[in-house]
Amino acid sequence: MNIGNAAEATSLPTKTIRYYEDIGLIKPDRAENGYRDYSDDDVHRLRFLQRSRSLGFTIEECRTLLSLYDDEGRASADVKRIAREKIQKVDEKIAELQSLRSTLKVLVKNCHGDQRPDCPILDDLAGRNTAKSA
């Protein structure tokens, strides 16, 4: 199938599909006319990549996961380790976002939000922290 059909089958933009080919994640055959010819296996790999990326895996992590997927002698422990590492990174990001949220809540609480020019939010952004803690 052509790239347009592959894009439709996977809900991926053609630009993304070309990128995955450029970096070696997929290797579609070429028809006699030079156009890419995507097989069902290519579409399956594209769906695999789409799902992996939607779960937050990096391109390099996807490359590793695809390698493990292709290796019938793989140890599932290797895949589990990668998923656990991703969970740890997600947990760290959640903690970071919760900290940001708390800081913003304190800043908003301490801002009068009226017609006066003084603003603890702008003071904090400028490095003049005058906000009181929650």
C-alpha cells in the first residue's frame, strides 16, 4: 500500500511515517516506480510505534522495544524493566507538576487581583519573591 493508505490505516501523518523510515524504525519496500510500498507488517510496526509513543516512550525506547518485539528469544524481564523505568519517569514528572501547581496556587492566593499595580506573581517571576507560603 502507498504512504497515504498507511497513514490512514494508522492515523499517523505521512510526515511522521517518513521520519520513522528516515531513522530506520521501519523499512518499507520500494515498488518498481520508486514509491514506498507498505506491507501489513509495516502498518503493524507503525501502530506499535504509535501506541508506544502515546505511552510516552522516546524514539530510542521505541527502537529498543521494537528490537525486543522482533526477538522471539527475548526475556520479558527486559521489557518489564523498560516499562518500570518509564513509570519512574512519569512519577517524577507528576511530582514536578504537583510542585509547580502548589507554587502557582500560593502565588494566586497572594495576588489581590484588583486594580492595584503590585502583583506577587510578577514579583516572583522577576525573582523578587514576596509571596507567603500556603
